[in-house]
Amino acid sequence: MDNACRTDIEQGIANALGSTPVALQWTPIGGGDINAAYRLEGGAAAWFVKLNRVDRLAMFEAEAEGLQAMAAADGPRVPSPLTWGVAGERSYLVMEWIELQSRGDAAALGAQLAGLHGTTAERHGWHRDNTIGATDQLNPPDHDWVRFYRDQRLRFQLALARRNGLGDRLQSRGEALADRMAGFFEGYTPVPSLLHGDLWGGNVAFDGRGQPVLYDPAVYFGDRESDIAMSELFGRLPTAAYDAYNAAYPLDAGYPVRRDLYQLYHVLNHANLFGGPYAREAESLIDRLLAQV
């Protein structure tokens, strides 16, 4: 990152704060697979800064809006976004720095997730598209959850898989599953709940008081079961979190079957991003789901 980029970001922070922080210090940190990341300190304050290409500004804008939506809900703590924009040849997002730890009040996590999901809307989707990892995520509002999930989640990922050459069998079996989607929702009509959207363990932590913190969202309104399903895909949250969630907002009896359906979206996304065994895992999930309907 060049000096001009740093200067532009520091000016953006000053504009957002209404004053110029003193003695700013930039420290590079791990930012995951998608973004460069820094800890920025100024006096007693600290911020988390993400950087990417200029053409990824919309990703940061959507993330900031998603964090704001989650902060307004009765859910877990999220980092507060401060400012975002373009600095030189980079796009950036500056947010609150939270000292994170891996352990904390797991029961509070479950209860607060139920609170997050208790924030509802009239339609599934969101007012704008965003991203799931590095992949576009389309969120056109729709009253019909089955149609929304089939077309904007599964079929969108299947179309990407076709372009990525992931195999005819994945396409044919995936389309067969899409055609039978309604069979998983007999007697169950999901409420459009506010979702984190990418709720795996790597996006969950606890602050210095042991209270839960969520970050890196892919926000939209949809079936709350899809958040819970994602939390069980790459490891699970602590058992106390699920117990507290079900005590506050019990899951429908059909969730264990739909869990595979909702995990399929994320497995397909990983197949499109990383290929290899994820494509085979997606086929296995599809076969198991087709055997249910």
C-alpha cells in the first residue's frame, strides 16, 4: 500500500470522526483469502482496515450496510463500520477494532442469534446484492422462499459450476433437485429472518467480556435454518449455543433434512471457488437429498 492510499484513508477517517487522529500507525495483519488487512492505531483508538481492488468497492459497501443492519437488530455484537470508499487504486473499509478471543458465553451466542433471526421483513432477499466469499450473491426481493432459494442460490451456483466445467452429472442431478425443491417445504413456510448469511465458526468470536461477536457477513432475509445449517457445515458452534437457540426459538422438526439442502449452497460455492473435492461433496449431498423427495 503506497503513501497516497494511506493518506486518503486517513482523511476518510478524519472526515468520519470530525477530527484527525494523531500518531497513526499501520500494522499488516492476516486478512483471509480475499482482502489485505491492517490494524490502524491512533492515540487510544484502533480500527480494522480492509483493502481490495477498486472494482470491489461494492463488496465493502454491502458489508458495511450488512453490519449496520445487524447492529440495529437484537443480535450479537458486530464491528461498527466507520468509513469506506476508494483510496488511490484501492477500495477500503474501516471498522471498529474488537479484541477477539475464541471462547466466551456460548449460551449468549445462541440466545442472541435467535434475537437476530427475530428481526423479519415482508420478503426474502435484500435491497441490494452482495457477496458470499468472493462470489456474487443475488438478493432480489421475493415473497416465495422456495423460488428465491432455488433460483438465486442453487441455480445461480449451478450456472457458475457449468461455466467452471465442474461436470454434467452435477448439472443434471442439481437441476433434478431444483425441480423437486417444493417437497422439502410441505407444511413449512419460512419467515424472512435477518441472516448473517455466512455463519461458520471462522466468522464467530467473543470480545474481552466474553460476549459473542459476528463479522464478515453476507446479509439477507431468508429462512433462519440456513444460518444454523451453515454453522454446522465446517465444524459446529458450542453445544450450549444450539441449546440456548432452541430454547428461545425452536427449530422446525424438518430442519435435519433441510440442513443438507442449505449446506449445499455453500458447498457449491466452495466448489466454484476451489474445485476439487467440493464438487464431489456437492454431488453426494444432491444424491442424498434426491433420495428424500
